[in-house]
Amino acid sequence: MMNEYIGVLDSGVGGLSILSELYKAMPDKNYIYVGDTKNIPYGTKTPLEVYSYTKEILNYFLKNNVKNVVIACNTTSAVAYDELKNEFKDRLKIFPLIQSIASCAIEGLKDKDKIALLATRATVNSKKYEQEIHEINSKIEVISIDCTGFVEIVENRLYEEDKSIDLIKSKLDKVEKSGAKRVILGCTHYPYLVDIFRKILDVEYFNPAISLAQKVKNEINFNGNGEIKFYSTINPDEFKKSAKTFFDIKGNVELIEL
Ligand code: DGL
């Protein structure tokens, strides 16, 4: 019998921040990770484009004995999850990011408290975080900040560049001025920048990965052996290089054409 896998997808290496928490929580499961580096960044694409890229990935998962999919991408969860859920219902169980973790993100906050969201343009424009948070507590103020450019810093390893630091400072300046004491890392690439964030602004940074992994763990039940396969849709060697500091990829990253 062929092994069963959990499918994990993102536009690039960002979703590895989710995969590492999934693997910590469930080291006995098998995983297939796809980084759609051919189409990165998703955050500046239209909802229809993001839907069509991710639909191809889910079709690939279906052919490879995946029954559960974790959307390790806020942008996809924000702009394409509803359509994907509809399209693949009865065939795949899909765990979206934002919808799964909104209540954890605001845990302990009271009416009138402020929370800042750092995210891609598409996520900010979708207002999905606001919507999900306000369904739980409509009195929490969400300050959403479009951080276009952060994904490229991570994917291209531009951490040391002055331009990168200036961009990060300009966004965190907005957080500081807003008075928010908690910040949602609303793009799976951003946990890799959090050490830089902390040096610039001392607030609480919420990484959705841990809460998402716990939720998935509570709902998934199959026996595996801890195998992880990595794929990217262009330049697998570059993917491996960018992933290096975040995830110890043992074997090769394979190229897939979708
Ligand atoms: N890492 C993804 C997210 O969480 C996508 C970033 C992008 O490709 O723009 O939104």
C-alpha cells in the first residue's frame, strides 16, 4: 500500500515555518511540501491567479495519496480557500491558515485592544483577518499593514541589505505609531524575519504556526513513518539554499511541473 501524506503548500520557503511545527507535533506522519517558486510572490497576484496556481497543486496532491492538505500560506487562505474548499470537497480535507488560528491570535485581548497585522498586499486587501477576528470580537481594532517586499527578502536571502532594513523599519514604525502591543506574523515567510523585527520593535509577535499545527494534530489520524518529500516549481537548488537556515532538508528538492 502506498504511504499516505499530508500535503503542505506555499508560494516558496515560507510554508516551512508551518511544516516545522507540523513535524514537531506529528513526527510520525508523512509530508509532501510544494513551494510554488515559479509563481512567487502570491501576495501581488489576483485571487483568480492564486486560485489557479493552488488548484494545480491540490490536483497533484490528489494523485499522490494526500488526503489532508495544510495551506501554509496566508494569501491562499485569504483569497482562494473558499473556492478550493468547494472544488475539492469530498476529496480532500483542507486546513486553511487564517480561519484556523484567528481565535488564538486574539487570545487574552479585550475590547478596544489593538492588534497589528503584517501581511502581503493580497491578504491585507482581502480583509480576511479582520473578518475572522471580528466574528469573535468586533471591538478589537485590527491595524493591517501591507508588507510587500518582505517575501523577496526571505526568498533571496537579502537580510543584511540596508534597503531591506529600511523597508522593515518603515513598516514597524506604523505598528509603533498605532500603539498595538501584539503583531500577527500574517505571512508564513515573516517568522524568518522576527529576530530582525525584535531588534527594531519590542512588542509581542504572534506566529500562527504552532496553533495551526495543534489544530491539525487534533483532527488527523493515520500512521506514517516521518517521511518528507520536497518539491518546487522552478529552481529547486535555489529553494534548498533559501530553506537552509529554516529547515534541515535531508534529501534533494525535486522539480515538479504543474
Ligand atoms: N507565504 C505566503 C503567505 O503566507 C505567500 C507570500 C507570497 O508569495 O507573497 O502569504
